[in-house]
Amino acid sequence: MIFYDEQSNLNVLLGEQLKETFQRIVKSAAKTMNVFQCAIVCLDKDTVEIVAKASSAHAPSFSVIPSFAGDFSPNSRFPVDSNFPSSSIEATVAFKQWVKTYFDANTFIRGKAHVLDDKCIFVVAINVDPKRKDDADKLSLLDEWLSTELSKFDIEKTENKQNTLYEKLQSVANIGTWEVELATNTLSWSSQTRMIHEVDSDFKPSLDSAIEFYREGFDRDEISRIVAHTAETGEPWSSTLRLVTAKGNTVWIETHGMAEMQNGECLRLFGTCQNVNKAVELRLALDQKRKEAEAVAAEKGALLARVSHELKTPLNGIVGMLEALKHEQHDGRREKKADFALRSADRLGSLINDVVDYTTIINQDFTLETTPFCIKALLDDVVGILEMRCEERGISFNTSLEYGAETYIQGDAARMAQVVKNVASFIIKRSELNGLTIHVALLHKKDNAVFHASIEGLGAAMSEPAMRELFKPLMSAHQESSESRNDNGLALSTAKQLVSKMEGELTVSSVEHRGTCFDIVMPVQVVHNTQDVIDSDVVFSSDLLRTTINVLIVDDNDINRLVLSSMFEDFHFAVDMAENGQIALEKARDKQYDLILMDLAMPVLDGYGATRGILFEKLLSEIGRIVAVTAHTAPDDKKACFEAGMTGFLSKPVAKNDVLSHVKQTLISKLTFA
């Protein structure tokens, strides 16, 4: 067998030990089952090898016999069952004849298959009644014994290979040696030791000069200590330290030393040194990576705990107010409760956006959506939200906006607004805040401009250590003690990443008795032809408004279906709805749709499956299109949608103008093909 053929004395010894173990197993098997013969069999291609047998006086008489099947394949799914059934009950007539011929067996039971050196071995008990449960249980115990011995053999063989490899590496490793005669203070270095220290071939070292090579501080003190200790006690040393070579390079070395003692007195020190700089630096790098991974894991855990806590407040507000609205009769109170529910929903949405943005940023899966937009309209919306928050807190709010009323710039409007809101919201949450001032200006530079926003919170100043931790995720949540000051720890980190993505800078400064100010500076491109931007809203001609199309909205959330259907109120055609992909498929079989707005994550049948089914059965009209409407906006999600056959992609929350754009394209196609 191959596993006895290793060219190593130890491997030969291991093989002999394994043979003896096999022999003990089969003899024990025969004795406990009260039969004359038990064998350990090895299947190998077209032969069957008898590895060990309990009695040499009984069949099988040959050590190698022909295989029954003759087509043994190691890649076969059930090679053992097809070449040697588990018992004579399972065997075919032909196999019974084969086992009678070679094993002199009328009945038999086989143990489970084990793997040894890529071969299959098992125990066979000859002329054992396969119906006796007692013998089957005994064979099971023998299988456990065999499995244990094989595992032990594998471990010992692996250790032997490692030891052999280590011996070979030692024989070829270029390790420097040294020796000190203490009586004469004479130190000799091998050529490799000189190379490690990067000295000339004529350099004459001494014990003192050798110690001076070690890096000043801990390394030099440590080598001095262990050398003195070994000279005094005779105990050997082994240590990894840094030395500075003659050329000024710092390297890690592994040094080993021993003493030659006589009558309690050290006569000679000798040992080795080896440059292990790469190994140590790799270990240090791995340690650093491990610490970073642990920090990331801890950060994710803290994020999950924090987000879980943060979700409860807005959810409680939404659920509570909606529950109260069911029984509220007074119009004024009903409106206030609805407003409170909407503010809670906005807070919940902001939290979810922060988490999603933070996750996409740390996963480096983040892109900006660049479009032209009116800077005044954008900041008017932001200022309105912040003004309401300041009013709720009872603090003053002032703005200074310096740009033209009809100024349009190119950029990601939603992200720019998010940056300003994130920073301002962080300031508003500080309990010692007396007022908030926002100054925004566009500083023109030739064809381009610089967007500059200063967001200043009037009140107590922040310490330097606190400011250094501000942009680290979750650090604000850890440091702030008051719940009213606390945020989810992601707002500033997300804002910092967004500004960096837009090639800008976000900095913070704080002055005692004045407060804390955040400055946002980023380059922007001014849009001069504003007429094209103003006319970008979807407009429908009278011909289009008179055209009818069939629309299907597919979403498992009833609120999402209601929101989408409300966007079609200006049209005279009806809109159908489906709660999941299966219902959508059934509706498409009954009615040809021109436009299907398809959610992705749904029960029963998701959006991908529904799309493939509709397209496969050719259920759309000749102008029909399926547009994805989903919160999954990663590039892989978009790619999967288009691969499924969708022709459009809208991310939630959906803008009405984006939906109407697809409606208009569908109406134009309908009018063209009419």
C-alpha cells in the first residue's frame, strides 16, 4: 500500500505500527463476533487488497484479488456501495458468487468506509448473520476504533513531514554564529553574522561593541541583562530584539545564546543570530490587522446596539400617533398628531439613511448622482427643516445666504443637503446650545465656484480631544452623557465621508465663550444654461393625456402601493396593484400591461422571478416595460435587474418626476405604435 512506501525510517516505523494495529482490530473483531475470519479491505481501482485478516488459515487466500465491479472510480458518488455492499442482504446474486469465491463467505457485514492516503478501507466480518443487531453494534464500535487509529496515524505522519521539512530548512538556512572567550574578551563572528550587522570583513567586534549595535533603550538593556544572567547562571537565552546595523538600518534578529561553565564560572558564550525582520514585521502587521478587525467587529456591534436603541423612539412616535389618530375627532389635535408622526417618520428615515450611507461608504460601494439643481431651492428646504428643529428646542436660528436666486450648480443635491443637515443636527442636539447660525456662499472662480458653508453653534466650546474624536464613527455616542445631546454616532462621520467624496473638506474649530463652528468647502460647477434645467420637469401634451395605458404596481407593502398609485391621480386610466410577484404574474396572464413598476424583495415570488416569468410567457404588450422600484441600490442589484429583463431602475423613496418620466416614455411609445 502507498502509505507504507514513504522514504523515511520514521514513516516505515509508522507503517509497521499501523499494520500491527490493523491486525489487533481484525482479531478482536473475529473474537467478539465469534467467527473465524474478519478482514480489513482496501479498494484501489480494479483490485481489492486484503490489508489484514484475523486468521491466515481461512480465506481470502490472496493478498490482492480482482475487484467485483472492475470499474472502480474514486470520483463516483457511491464507490464503496457499488463495489462492496454493506451486507449480504444488500448484495446481488453475482456479488454473492464473487464473495463466495474469494472470501468463502455465505454471509457478511461490512463496516463504514474510511479514507487512508486517498484510498478506501473498511472492515468485513465473514459468515456473520447480517440480521443480528448485536454484531452490527460490535462492528460499529470496531469502526470507531479504526477511525481513531487512522486519525492518530494521519497526525503522526503530518508531524513527521513537518519535522523532516524543518530539518532540511535548518541544514540550508544561513544562520550567523558567534563566540565569546570571556578570559580574553575575544568575540568572533561568522561571515553571516557580519552580513546581518552590515560591517566590513575586517571589522573586529568585542562584547561591548556588539551590544552597542542593539537599539538604544529596551533592546540594548534587554540583551545586556540576558547576557549577564547567562554568564552568571549558565542558563541559555532566546530572544527577538532590534539592532541598528553599521549602515543605520533597523532590523529584527532572533538571538540564541548558551554558556560553557566550569566550577560555577562561565568560560565561554556562544550562539546564533538570524535576521527575522520580514517574519517579525509580518507578525506585527498581522497583529495590527487583527486589532483592526476586532475594532471593526466591536464597532459593528456598537452600531447595531445603538441603531436598535435609536429606532425605538421614532417608531414609538409613529405607532403611538397613528394609534391615537384612529380615535381623534378634533381637527386641530388630529393635525398635530399627524405632524408628530411625520416628524418621527422623518427621524426614522434619517437614521436609516445614515446607517445605509455609512455601510456603503465603509464597503467602498458608493457613487454620487450628479445632476443640475437650484442651490436656493435646495437650501430653502434645508433651512426650513432646521428652523423647525431650533424652534422646538427654543434656540435662536439665523441664516446668511449669499448666491443668486436663480443659481444652478452641478452636483448631488441630496448629498449636499444631507451634509448640511447632518452637521447642523449634531450641533442642535447639544444641550448647552444657545443658537445656530448658518452662512452659505458661492465663491466664484472663473467658470467654476466654491461652495462654502459655515455652521456655527453658539454656546460652550469643545475640548481639543473631543474635536479629534468627532468624525470617528460612534465616538460621539460614547462621549456624550446626556440623551438630549446624543446622536447615532454616524452623522458627522457620514458627512465627512460625503464631503471627501465630493473632493471637499469638512473641518471644525471651537472658541471659548463663542461656540463650535463647522466649515464645509467643496468645488462646484455652475450651470449657465438654466433654461434646460427649468424645463426638465416632465410635461405631458394633450395627446399624451388622452392616451390610455395599462399600469401594474407590484409591492408587498400597502403604503408603498398607495404612494405609487397616488402619482397617477392626474391620469384618467386605472392602475392595478399586486401584493407579490406571483399575483403580478397571474394578473399579467389576464391582462396585457404596458408599464409594470416592480418591487424586488417580496414573499412568494420576488421581483426577479416575476419579471422572468412575465417575459418568458411574453405577457407584456408590444411596448411594455418593467421598471424596478426598490430600496436595494447597489451596483450588483442594478445589474441583476437588467439581467432579469427590466428596462428601468428607480430607487426608494421614489420621486414622482422619475415615475412620470417612465409613464411619459410609455405613453409616447403607445401613441407611436397606435
